[in-house]
Amino acid sequence: MKEVITIAQLVVSVVLIILVLLQEKGGGLSGAFGGSEASGFAPRKRGLERLIYFATLAFLILFAVISLANLLIK
């Protein structure tokens, strides 16, 4: 059982890395210090950008759950 969870964690982590790399660049560090026009946690995105954004959030939550399961199962 532990092996299955470890493999699932590896697959989810690779997908999460790909989703983060697919997201649109926001201007580097200038966006973190107020240089970006978008504000808030969910900038106004449409279409594929929105799908990638929410898929990233879903895989982040899934990764956290799998990590906890991997930690708790002996």
C-alpha cells in the first residue's frame, strides 16, 4: 500500500510541476511587489489560463493529502 501512495505522490508532483510551468509569467519579482495590474488570489483569467490555474490548485491539495497519507501509513 505504501508503494502505491509513493508512486501516486510522484505522479502528482510531476503533474504539479508541469502545471506551474505552464502558467503565464507575471513579470517576475516585480509582480510580487505591486508591479502587476492583477490583484488578489485569483486574477481574472479566462479559458485555458483559468483551467490551468484551478487544476494547479486541485493538484496542490491532492499532493498535500497524499503526502499526509504517505506520512501516516506505515
